[in-house]
Amino acid sequence: MPIEDLARDDVVSAGAETTVSDLATTMRDERVGSIVITDGATPVGIVTDRDLAMRVLADGDAATDSTAEAVMSEDLVTIERDHGFYEAADLMSDNGVRRLPVCDADGELTGIITADDLSELIADEQQHLADVIRAQRPPY
């Protein structure tokens, strides 16, 4: 199944100059755990709620003084929208990430897929399989 069928297209993004305080407010308001940092439409980093805790709060930095650029993970791993479910799972596993920004062939941000999204899909598929098994087994 192509990632474009699974990914959320309402990905939350911000520019590198966005303050940490604004990032935290946006995460709260949008009910997300990460914001993809972009340069135009190209993803260049990601800031997660964990980044805010470990790179800002734990260091005692003021949230109004730091920017996304200072706290974002720059070794961004992305996936193209025509790649599949297994490729996404492999990328997450190989790179130790839980979120993959989804890009088109030009490298522009089109969505995001998370480990939670993949887990939910697997759970749905298992439920469908269980329904088939229940329908075919003899009554006890």
C-alpha cells in the first residue's frame, strides 16, 4: 500500500525562525507531537515534544529565546509518497525515528506518517483477519 494512501496530509509545519514558545503552543493547539521545519515547501528538520523537553527545558533555556533552528533534528529522514508501508517501517527502524515526513518527487512536503499510524493500520488488519477466522470456524 503506498504511503500516500496512509499518510496524513494535514502535516503541521513551521519555519526555522519560529520560536520554541510558538512551536509548543502550536503542538498544544493542533494536538500533535511534532512540527516539520521547512524552507519553503522543503522539509529541513523536525521538532518533537521530546526535543522541547530535552533541548530546551532540561537545559534551562528560555522558550522565547530559542528558535526551531536551534533545537530541530536536522538529520531528517523522509519517504517519498509512492513508497510502501514496509519501506516506511524499515526506514523508521533503521534510523530510530517514529515520524517520517512524506515528500513528492521534487522533495516538497506533502504529509507525514508516524509509527502510531502504522500500528493502527496493523491493528485494523488484524481485526479484519480475526473476523474472517471467526466467520469460518465451527460453533463450539
